[in-house]
Amino acid sequence: MKNMRFKKRILIVLLALLIQSQGFSSPLWNIETGVNLINSQKYAEAAKFFEGYVKSSPNDSDGHYYLGLCYKNLNKMDKSAYHLQKSYELSKNLEKINVAPKYTAESSTEDDYLDMANMYYDSGNYIKALQYTDLILNVNPNNINGLILKTKIYYNQNNQNQARVYFKKALMLDNSLLTSVWAKNLGVTAIPKYDFDYYNTKGLEYYYSGDSKGALNYFNKAIEINPKNAQVYNNIALCYLQLNDFDNAKTALNKALRVDKNFNLTYLNLAKYEALKNNALKKPGKQTDTNKQREKYLKEALKVNPNSKYAYLELGNYYLENKDYALANSNFKNAVLIDGNFYEALMGLGISYVEEGNLSDGIKALRKASTASGAAVKNPDMLYYLAKICVANANFNEAKKYLTDAIKQGENHNYYFELGKIYYSENDYSSAQNAFKKAMELDLDFELEADIYNYLGLIEYKNFDTEQAIYMFKKAIELDPKRAMYLYNLAQAYRSLGDKNAYSKEINAIANLKPRTVQDFLDFSTIYYDKKNTPVAIKVLNDGISKYPDERSLYEAKLKLFRATKDTKGIKDTEAEIRSRFRK
């Protein structure tokens, strides 16, 4: 029985939420996996997940925030303080704004940080005291004690301007402070007016902390003062997107357009809106067609700002998702031209090259991305794609090393799935089975479920448990009834049991199918070759090439058939065809 070749997966790099500046997280990490572990109080597992996450996305404020919370619950306060402070700095500087599902910490969090901040303040260590007051205000921007303590720290550092800023923030929350000694010390004689900047800033603080409803309250007040501010309408829209309220998000973005049609960020957020809405409508295990409107908005973003590296990045992601590698490469390259150390664009370019079969350029882009990330250790996504390059070159030992190193940094269903396929190709069925089961456990969106059941069926068949193999193949077919390879594997299992009727039924079902996707053409070709009909197998691949002329995997499959049959002319012609169409 023949197994299908490795199925290519395009991993979507979703747009990150955008306010004033944008950041983008790794394509292979689903932050909700880690949040779910925290909510289940599995702090050690969650810490391991987020350790890998922040290595993959070092500028993601949410990753550092949740890792800090994990360490706090594990009583590793130094590490907790570092990552929570890092999260605050990233959010405050608008380098990364990607608010994940809100994690509700214990009410003692602020008090714990306040105790530590006061301890450092009393000892005269103002740098550490400021660090912990920042942590307090990151958890709750309206903590009066934190604001007053920060006032005192800056006052003792002879920085009266900053002291006055934080005292006024506290005064806005508690007017009685106007009669305090600090009002006298700082020369504050009146309660500050609540202006546009105040409401907008407060809205941002609430948004950064994950409280979108609280943020909306302040943004709406800002709009009442300045109804022609496109930035605030964008902020309002992002709050609604965080709440999955797509109608109100679109309304806010339309208002932003009416205020300023040349505001680049509005078009980027409209593309974000389309991506999130499309993803929300996607059923588990099913892919929906990518919304062309998203492409239109991203092109509009480039029209109003031709130097927007984020617009180029997201256009690259869009085309990568649609397997249009030429356009994906072009847009990623444009992003890199604007910023030569743009990690996300370099990573996207490397992924695109690998997926199209251009391994030489793929590894160059990935190496440059590794340098741009500033990490001493390659992030797990990088290791995953390096493993895919090794697999394509039949270097399985090195691929296994990359994948096991990636898993040490953070568990991911794609890593285990690739590892399982390698073990299967090496006839290590026990290890393959364990890897596939782990992949299924981690595959929360069920995107690999059908493939995994098929592989588990193959393993059972190899282990001579045909009845269990049939069960697994049937599960795969239930999930994807039009995959010829699943039907063929089931037919072969029935034949080994001598069940001719069941065998004929599955073979007839295959005959009623027509190849539509690249994988279909690969599957049908494998089936015909397995049935000793090499000419038809090659014809199927040629038909696939006619339909998908830029899909390298079809050419490589044809080359393998010619090599297997020792067809010298076929080998020579196909190699020339590959050289002429694809760069080595």
C-alpha cells in the first residue's frame, strides 16, 4: 500500500491588531492554547508554551504578559517581573499590540506588586520601584496607589515634570488629592480638564490591558470632543473586533474613512476586519474561500502610503495563503526593501520559498530572518521550516533534530505531525503513532485530523491489525470523503481481508472522483503507479501540471516516477523542465 506524499500546508500569518503601529505574531502559534492552559491552572505547561511563543515572537507584548503571569503563579518572581515589564514596555511603545483573550488574575496581583514596589522605594532602589509600579499600572492603569507611588519616586529623583504628570492622573481619579501635601509640593492648584488626549490615552491603557469594553467607554468620550479623528475611530473598531462585534467594527471603520480617506491605518484595519470575520465563519476542519475584499483593502493601504511595510507584509501573507507564491515573494521582498531587518517579512519570504519548492532561496531567507530576530537560538517556527527543507532533501536525521528542538521550545501540532511522518517513513511505527496522537491532541482546529487518521490507519495496517486500520480509514473518509487516497487505503484493507464486495465499492467510489487539487493529482498518480499503470500515473501528473504549472511538487513527483522506472529520457526532460521553471 502506498502512502500519499507529504501534504503541503500553508500556515496563515494572521494580521495582528493595529493601533498606531502594528506587529505580527508567528504563523504557527495559537496563543489561545497557552491561555487555556493558564485557565486550567496548568502553569508549568503554560510557561513552557509561552517560553517558545516569545522566542518565536520576541516583540509580542501578550506573550510576555502571559509568560509573566505563569512565572508569578510558579513563584518565580524575578522572571515574572522581567516578562511583565517587557510586556508593558512593548505595549507602551506601540511596538506590539495584539490583545489576546483576557486572563483574569487573582485580585491580589496589584497588592503583591505594590508591596514589592514599596519595599524597593523604602530601600531607595527607585529603578526597581519604578519597574513594579509599571507592573501595577499595566494590570490596572487606574490604581491610585501606583500612581501616587510613581509620583513620589519621580519627585525624589528631582523629576518634578514626570511627578506632576502622574499626580494629575491620580487627581483625575480622586479629586480629594487636591488638598494633599503632594498637590502643594508640585504646585498643582486645580483639577486638570478632561481633554481629548486624556480620554484617548485612557482608552489605550484599557485596550492594552485587554479590557475592550472599558476602552470603548473612553474612546467614545474622546470622539465626543473630537468627532473628526480617524485614529480614534480605528481604535474603537479594534475594540469591537476584540469583542467579535463585526457590525460595529465595520461601522467605526467606515466613519474613519469618511473623516480621512488617506489614513493608511484604516485600510489595514479593514483588511484585519475581513480576515477576522472570515476566520470566525470558518468551521472546524473546513477552509473558507479567502475574502478578495481583504486584498482590495491592502492595495488601498499601499495607494495612500506606498512605503507601508506592514501593507506589503499582509499582502504577502494573503498571497501565501492563496498559494500565489510569485506575488507573495514580491510583496515580502518589498517589505524587506523598506526594512532590511523586518523579521516577519523575512520569515514570510522563507516560508513562501519553501512552500513553492525553492529550497535554496528559502534557507537564505530563513537564515537572514534568524539574524534579524536577534535571538541567540533559532525560534521553533524557523526550526520547523528548516526541518521541511531537510525532509525535501531526504535528510531525515537532521530534520528530526530540528523538530525535536522546536518541540523543546513549545509544543505545536504541526511539529509533531511532521515528526510522525518522518518516523513512519523510517518504519518506526511506534514513534510515529505517538507523534500523530500528540499532533491530534494539540490540533484544536482539527485541520490535520483527517490526515492523522489516515496515517494511524496505515500504521495499524502495517502492524497487521486490519480491522483497526479500517476503522481509522473510515474516520478519515468521514472527515474528507473526496480524498482518493483515503478510499484507496480502505479498499486495500478490505482486499487483504478477502472482502471483494467492500473492495469493489471503494474502488468504484474512487472512479467517480476527479482530481481537482494538487494533492488530488498526486494521490491519483500514486494510486495508478501502485496498480502498475505508470503511463496513466504520469499522464495524471501532466494533467495536474497543465492546471497548476507553478506547482513544483507535481514535477518532482513525475521525476520520481521516471527514476523509479529508469526512464532516462523522462528523467532528463523533467530535470530540464524543473530547471527552466524553478530556480535552484
